[in-house]
Amino acid sequence: MVFTHSKSSKKVRPDRMAHCGGGRQTNRRQGLRCRPALEHLEDRLTPSVSGPPFDFSNSFYVANGIDPNAIQQRVGTSTSASAFVVDASNTNPDRTNIRITGNVLYYTINGMLGPDAFTNNAAGQQAMAIAESFTAYIFPKASGDPFSPALSNRRQDNVFDTRNGYFTANPLGLWTAQFVSFTPAAFNTAAGQKALAALAALNGKDLDGTPILKTAMEVDGLKKHGFAVEQHRNFDGSQGFPWII
């Protein structure tokens, strides 16, 4: 998944923005946890002369531990996760002639990954470690499927953990999808109500009438006090793709 300046630079309503910020890792990823300074994604973006990005080449995927034949909904295919055009202007050998033109999410998606997409070598192990050290937080509606990333099931846009050196340590843009839901304590306790009210006053409210979360640190704070839970799909792929490019 690659962030594009042309999309994210637009002025949109707070509940339509994809937010980015630092966060913590799950127990499975504790060995990869580090707490560097928060990187502000929007400040790091610069306009692209050539426009939206091209998909990676098969050889670049393989060199970085991903089997291109196992990418689900790969951009450029009949089930493409992002809109695209064929563009012969690419001169980068690490890219193809498939230019990603975007989607309604304000960021590009190259495809989805199951466990079979990681190559059975050191590069694949490194790709898995990278994927598990970067988090894309997804916020399903309270009345919906807690593990569905469908747009119709979201109460707000994603939050991305861009710490751990995303811009230098994650060449393919790999993410673990983490689904965040509020717990009963967020609504049934005075402390929970106070925490939600403070976030709503700061960030506004989402489609469920609950506060918008703009950084992974805000997710961390709610989870620390028992007001939110963070869950991922089974890493064996039995609940659908656990990772995103």
C-alpha cells in the first residue's frame, strides 16, 4: 500500500480522511516492537511529478519476499483492489506498466496477502517481519462484522502506524490489518464515557456517533484502559487476508 500525495492532499471532511500515527504491536510482534518518534505522514508527502504510482514488478516482489502469483486482488488484474490504467511511460525496472489511479479510500492498494504469498526463504521471512511490524487499523461498525474491511462496514477511515521507519524499512508497503472495536466499558463506565467525550471534543464523531480516532496512540490509550479491543484475522488465512500491500 502506497500513500499518494494527489489524493491525500485534498481537503476532505474529518470522517473521510485516512489518518496516520504511531502505535503498539500485538503480542505476536513484540520482538519487533520499538517506540521511535512519531512520523507525521502528511508532512513527509511531496507532490509527484509523474502522478500516482505503478505496481511493482514480479522480480521486485520476489526480491522482497513476496510471490506475485499469490497476491490476492492484485492491481491490474480482473479483481484489482484499485483502479488502474496501462501506462507505457514507466522507466523504473522495479515497476510495471500498471499505473494505480486510486480509489475512494485516498490511498492505493496493490493487493492482499495470505500466508502463502510469503516466499519460503530469508526474503520471505523478512517480508513477514516487516508486515507484522506495521499496522493498518480498520474500524468496523458496532452493528457489523468485527473482521470485515468492507467500506459499508466502516465507521471511519483507517489509521496507519507509520513508525518503525515506514518510509525506509517497508519497501513494498506491507501492513497487518488490525480491527478496532469499542468495549462495553467505553459506554457503561464513567471513565469510559469521559474518555470518549474527550476524543469526540478533539476529533469529532464518526458514522456510529462515537469519537473519530486519528492516531494509533489514541487507539493505544483506549485499549490500555479497556475501552477498545484490537483484533487481527487468523494468520493462517482462514478468516480472509490478514495482510495488505
